[in-house]
Amino acid sequence: MSLAATQRRQSGKSASSKRLSSQAASKQRGLEVSASVDLEALEHRLRREFDLENKYGPVTGMTRMERWERAQRMGLEPPAWVRDSIAQQGTDSAINAHLFTKAA
């Protein structure tokens, strides 16, 4: 086999391997998007569970952060992820509103 034929054959392999790696990357990005959507749904469910947990006291009339802080002061050991998620999004975000807040 000539050198030119060998190079063409190798370049054909690399082109097909590039296509495969490109397809794999696309699938991976799709999985990342799907995973982030699933993660958001999980976080939403966990926030709702915090809202519905009676041991942290009444929900109405206060934000999640206020309720979390009150539970902390009372020694009830509320989950730290609630405080962290609110701090990450900001206290003015919808995440800080409890489950029973009316939508605007």
C-alpha cells in the first residue's frame, strides 16, 4: 500500500472517529440538560417537603428563610441545604417563598 493510500485511510478513520466523538458529546450534553432538569425537580420537591414538615413550626406569614432561621434559633436543626439554596438564589427569589404563597 502506498503512503498516500495509508494517509487517506487513516484520515478517513479520524474523520469517522471525530463524528463519533461529536455524537457522544452531544448525547452527553443532552444528559447534562436532563440531569439539571431532574435536579431542579428534586430540589423543588425537597423545598416542598421542608414547607410541609410540621416540626419546624407554622409556615404561613413568613418566608422560607425566616422559618429556617426561627427553627435554627429553636434548636430544631433544619436542613442546611434550604438556607444554602435560598442564599444562592437570593432572598428576593421565588425559592424563598413558601409553598402556600399565592402566585402573583
